[in-house]
Amino acid sequence: MTASAGLALPLASVEMYLKARGLTDNYPDAQVVRGQGSAEDIRRVGPGRGVILSRGGGPGLMLEWAFDQPIITIRTIGRQKDYDDGEQLAGDVDRFMLADSNVDVGGWRCLYVTRAGGGPTCIQVDTARRSHWSCSYVVPVASGL
């Protein structure tokens, strides 16, 4: 695929990538939601495990405009009353995302997938005692420019 209308790497492609790399096999009950991590997105996850995908601008173009670098932020939510489940889900999603060489992310050619900073971090424990974790990734994807 190539980029269109300036949109590099649709979140639907990231969802397909995660599922192909093992998310569905290991966590068939995890609800995947595409959005911006808002309270409404969290409500859409429901009472169980969840994965919320969002996209940010990223550092911009590289390699003579051949690749754009969007940032993908992934918020994971573990089972109720089980902090360790949230931590395990976040760690597994981190491993599913990372790729140190060329990779196909839902039909988009990417150079690699790396973290934008440190590993997954617990950002919240909600009123249902589910731990929420967040990690961001830079995904250099063919820009189509």
C-alpha cells in the first residue's frame, strides 16, 4: 500500500499487525479500540481486557522524504483486580510490536518498529482495579511522496 491524503499507517493496519503477531492467539478476549485514548475509548473497551490504539504526528519525514515516522501509542488494560495481568498484557503487546528490520504492518512497508521512549509504564489503576499501561512506538513507513 502507499500513503494517501497524507495519512501514513492507518490504525486498522496496526491492529492487523498486532493480531498477526500473536495478540488474538494469546489474548482472544482483549477488545481492540482505535481512537485517541479518551474516556469514551476506555468505555468502548468494556469491563475486560483492552488495547487502545492511537496515532500521533511523530518526528516527521526521513530518507529524502521516502519514509514518514508516525508515533503509535498503545494503551493496554488488564483484567479487573489483577495488576499482574495488565503488566503481562503490556509486555506481550510490546514484544508483538517491536521489529528490528523491515516489516509489513497491515500491508504497509516499514523499516522497523521501535519504542519512542522507554518500555510500557503503568499510568493508572481505575475504579474497577484494572491496571492501564502505555507505550509509544515510532514506525518508519513508506510515505508515498
